Amino acid sequence: MTAAQSPAAPAARRRTEWGTVALVGATGAVGRELLGVLAQRGHRIGELRLLASARSAGSRLPALGAEHEVREVSREALAGAALVYFCASADVSREFAPAAAEAGAYVVDNSSAFRAAPSVPLVVPEVNPGAIGPSDRLIANPNCSTIILLVAVTPLHRAFGVDRMVVSTYQAVSGAGDPGLDALREETAALSRNEPPRPTFFPEPCAGNVFIHESPTDPATGRNAEEQKMIDETRKIWGDATVRIAPTCVRVPVMRAHCESVCLTLREPAAEAEVRRLLAHAPGVRVVDDRAARAFPTPLRAAGGDDVLVGRIRPDESQPRDGERFFGFELFISGDQLRKGAAQNAVQVAELLPG
Amino acid sequence: MTAAQSPAAPAARRRTEWGTVALVGATGAVGRELLGVLAQRGHRIGELRLLASARSAGSRLPALGAEHEVREVSREALAGAALVYFCASADVSREFAPAAAEAGAYVVDNSSAFRAAPSVPLVVPEVNPGAIGPSDRLIANPNCSTIILLVAVTPLHRAFGVDRMVVSTYQAVSGAGDPGLDALREETAALSRNEPPRPTFFPEPCAGNVFIHESPTDPATGRNAEEQKMIDETRKIWGDATVRIAPTCVRVPVMRAHCESVCLTLREPAAEAEVRRLLAHAPGVRVVDDRAARAFPTPLRAAGGDDVLVGRIRPDESQPRDGERFFGFELFISGDQLRKGAAQNAVQVAELLPG
């Protein structure tokens, strides 16, 4: 277990210089966040093209120290780009991403359009940077709740093997983009005026409420699409079709960071101190676990930050143990949905691409 | 399994006539709710004494069609009562409840003071009405999250045996009483004015946030007191010290109804149709599980109602199965914390007492 206990070596490559970069969906919640992440991480870009739907074309956005006019996405608008970020709907990605990749651009797609395609790498840079092959042009960004989960859990998977995870999420409305954010703002204002709760965007009122993730439920399995993504994407990213996951995906009235309550079953038992040491040194993880001060991961603490916060680290005494080594561990984690769950992960993927 | 599959017979006894009834903690969130429950359930009471701390003494409260002056709790104020509800702190219960019971009153204690005492029955009327013996005078009301869990899960425990439960909660601020309710109201108003989040009562900001339950954490186990209660109280109520529970207790910005994401491991496998049939006929349960309409239990749907709502009923394919029978099932449940989680359960306990 010695080799497995050292955290994954950070990818040596970190490309931050690009010629022409296009951002499709620049005016949306993830697109705007991505512009901030590019600046924060010091990306130097020859020409930045901000693209969006016809509805947003003509608006102006500040980015990387200049103001840019937003243009409508089209094949012509993507021509000659070295890198294209897709932060719009899966339909937009399906229409434009393959052509952009065929035309020679690197494409990092934040939508769900190609995540399941066997030929498309699905990448969390802290987890599987090696999944990007030398001829890959189109790389998919995983779903937000899967990224946040795997940044926290992969160090334990590498060391001990994760056999099964029971995951209950506390997901922010930002996962539904600007309409979700607007709905929570509007309904919170209505709540503070003592108006009766009324759904403005989600199937249920979002302020003062908790509800099952709004994605459709498969009538055969009873799982909703968000839950199925967590299962399918984890298996693909880990390259392990045997890992078992029981997810329950739930929205809470929080703006932009998800939490997840995670109960793990390991293949080999671990001591609590080993688990803590691995998490303390894991890339992209910050341990927040102060029992005396009652300071644990919260969405407000995670929002705006780069790291996935991990706390409530404890052996699960409801599972088998071997002396002071436990097969079960529990964690509570939180990560910014717009950043590590979307924009930041996409930029980190681009940093892995050959220069 | 045939006998086990029929739901528990409702207790035949339902006492609603009382001589003198005292309510300690009448001005608090649970006390006020209890007055409403007494009226709703048609209790007829000879003399109603509303008692509270010295701070609240002298205020007036409407109850059962009349206005009552609130008096300070004391041994004298409890003298001659046939029934005393304690809806104040554990300290107040410790000071006054045993003496009231020794003086001949029935005592239903909503605090945690006596829940663990072997001589004190801990009762959820739908689950273990028979726990009240003929000489019992003091009966403890379980913790809110335990009551709501057991109303939903006990029918499955009776039929198939529950071996293990992984439970993640989404708990309303009402569990912390009026200070919790006031904090969420105040912080929601501040949030809608775009003020920076600031905790006003809980260790973390409650509006726009999610945080681990504020009860103290045991440094040895890593469990907080709320989680330990769920384990200890379930074992006592079921009379089964072997049931294993992995709880994670979390507060969400919701006023008065808890949700719980529950992943069960059964001792004997069950078909989904059997599970659904048991829950559809279970006392105190209402199944809300419309996949097409995306209608599942929510705190807003549970608030103000008598029932524990149960939905997202699905086999857990991450656990072993035997053909079409599964050892694992998942549920998402919601119940009103102030009602079934506290006041309503206490009144239902009183209805079990001999006339």
C-alpha cells in the first residue's frame, strides 16, 4: 500500500498560453465564472472570442482586462480557434463541438453531450489526467456533483479501493444556471416578505424548501438523471465498472456550492489516521474538520474557493472493522459548483493539453 | 412473513378527556404547537395550566377557545395535575418531571432528560405503544429526527428486519426552537437585502447555507449528539441493540419540517411492490412518490400535516439481491418537526394513557 498512499503526482504540464480561445456560453453563469478563472490562473490568450446564443449576441462583457462584444455562436465564429470551451446546453455542444474538434481545435465541453462516449475522455485533473491521449481533441468535463465527490474520494480509492458509496447531496441552485440563481433570489425575497411559497422555475418552491433534483426519473430504476450521472461518470473516470454507488440527489436553498454526505465501504480496511493523512495531502482538497469549534465544510465556506472541503472524517462503526482498521468511513464535503464543479475544472483540463 | 406484513393494529385506546392538564414551556415553539394539536384532536380538558419560565410568566395565550395567563413553573403550579406535558429544556424536566410523576400525574416529556433511562418508556405511538406499562407515569418523547425516521421505517423493520441504515438528514431550524426560527427569519431578510452572511444564533450562518447539526461532537466517535440520539433511541424503541445506523445530521435553511435520505439494508430481501404496499398502509405514513410529476416529499409539503411523507421508494441496486427481491432499499422522507417530531407525538402518547 506504500505507493498507493502517496498522492497522485500533480500533472507536470500546465499550459496557460493560447492563441485564439473561444468561449461558447460566455454570458451564462458558468461562462462568466470561467472568465474569472482564466484571469485568476494567469492564462494569456491571443484572441478571446465570447460567443453565445443569438439572444445574447451584441452584449458586452469584460474579460482579461478588456471589454469584448459577445457574438452569436456559429461555425465561422469558431474557425481558427486553438481551444473552445463549451459552457452552454448539450444541444449547442452537439451542434458545434465535434466540428470544432475536427477543424483542429481542442474542445473542453462542460455539457453532458459527450460524457458517455467511449472515445471522449472524461477528466478531473486531480483524478485521471492521463486519460487524455495524444490524439484527443474533445474532452468532456464531468457533472458537478461527480467532480466534487471524486476529488475528495479518489485518494482513498487509490489507497484502499472504494467498493461502495452511499451519497446524499445538498445541491446548490447554480447547477441549473442563471434561471436557478434567479429563482432562489426572487423566492428568497418573496419569503422575506412573508408571501406564500410558489415555484418560479424548479418543479417545487426553492426558498425555504428542499426537493429532489429536478432531472427526470427513470421509471425502471427510480433513479433521476443526476443520480445516474454520478454512477456512470464515476465508473468511467475511475475505469472501474464494479464500483457500486447509491446516490440521492437533492436541491437545497443555497446559491453556488454543493455539499455531499458520503458513506464509503473500502475494499481494504484503513486506520482513521491514514485516511486523514491522505486527505490532508490530496490535491484539490482542504480538510475542514474542527470538532471542538464545530467548523466543518459548508457551502458558504466553499463558495468562491478552488478546493473541495472535506470534514466529518470518521470511521463508520456500522460497518465491519479489523481491530483499529475500518472498512467504513464517512465524510461530509463541499465544493463550489460553478468553479470546481464546472468552470475551474474545465480550465484545469485545458492546462493539461499539449502546448 | 404473513403476520409481519400486516401493519401494526392501531392502539384501541384513545384518551382525549382529562381533568387538570399542565403544559410546561407553553410559550415556546413546541408548546404553542401542542396547544393547536390539542384543539385539532378534540381534547377536552377540565383545567388547562400554561406554565413557563419566570421571564414569560404573566403573558397571555389563547388555547382551546379561552385566553389563559401564563404562570411560572413550580411544584405548586403542577400540584393536582392529571397530566403534564414538558416542552421546555432538559434541565426544567429534570427539576420538575420526576416530582410531578411521583405526585401522581402522567408526564409526557419532550426533552432528552429521561430518554435513555431504562425505566422510562420512549414511545412513538405508531411504533411501540405497548412500551407503556400499567405503572408507568413518566413517558419520554423521542428526538424529532428519530420519530420521523421510525414512523417511515418500522413497517419495513417488522416485515423484513432492518439490519443497517445510512441516514443523512436535512433538518429544519425549528429543532432549535424559537431562537432557530428567529435566526432563519432574520438571516433570510438580511440575505434578501444582499447583506453578507453572518451567524445570528447557530455556529454558522443559516440562510443560504447548510451546516452540520450544532450539537457537540464526541471527540472519541466523531458523532454529534443528534446522531448519537438517532442510534440510541432507535435501538431502545425497537428493543433491538443490534441494529446498525450511520447517521449524518445536517441543518438546512428550512423552517419546520425535516427531511431524511435513508438507505436501508434488510435482513430478508423484499420485493419493491411489497415495500410499497406496506408503506401505503402504514399508520402515520403518506406515500408521495409520483415520478412522472416529480412530486416527492418536501418540507413545505410536510409542514402543518400529521403524516410522515415517504417517497423515492426504490430498490438499492448497490446491495445484494435475490432475483426480484432486494436487500437494499432507499427512501426519502419528510415530517413536520414541531408536530410529529414533537408536539403531535406527545399528544398521541397521552392518548395511549389509561382513562
